Amino acid sequence: MHELSLAQGLVEQLEQAASMQNALRIDRIVLVIGKYSGVERDAFEFAFPFAAEGTLAENAVLEIEELPVEVECCQCKAVSHPEPTFLLCRACGSNEVKLMGGREFLVRSIELEIP
């Protein structure tokens, strides 16, 4: 499962950040996942507890903010939010679009318990 390896990599990064702050545990993580990132939210939420087991993030609350796909049309210059499977301009229907957002997979914030 692709999401399990992503969750394991995330937990490793979280543990590094937490150890730099001498944290006792990680209480909360807020992730941003774009709808065009290739990360399935439900699968990631399912995989995260397995990846976090036995780590400082084991009981952390995981919050996920989903970002829509955002494109700019090369024809009419409109910015729109199409479905990830149909990257077409919603204003004129052109398929000549520039992807502006939706591929994100990043940590927005981490809450740590520090002694």
C-alpha cells in the first residue's frame, strides 16, 4: 500500500522534528493533501496508526485538510477547480491548462508536548 510507506516516511520526519525539540510526544499533526497528489485520504488515515505505533506519534490526532485541484487556462486565463480526472477549464472547456495547485502533500503544523 502506497499510503503506508508515505505514513512511515511522515512519522520518521515527525520523530526527527520532535527529537530536535526534546518532545515527550506528538499530540497533533495537521496535513495538507491535494486532490491531485495521488494520496488516497481514507487509505492514509487507515495506515497512519500502523506507522505511528511505538513512536512519539502513536496517539497523535491526525487532521487532514484537502485542497482542490486548481488550474489556469492557457486560452482564457480563467482559474478554476476541475475534478482531478478531467483537467479542463471550467470557463471555456479547454484542455490547455496549467496546474496551479492540488499536488500538495505537506505538514501544516505539529503540536508537541515539551517538558
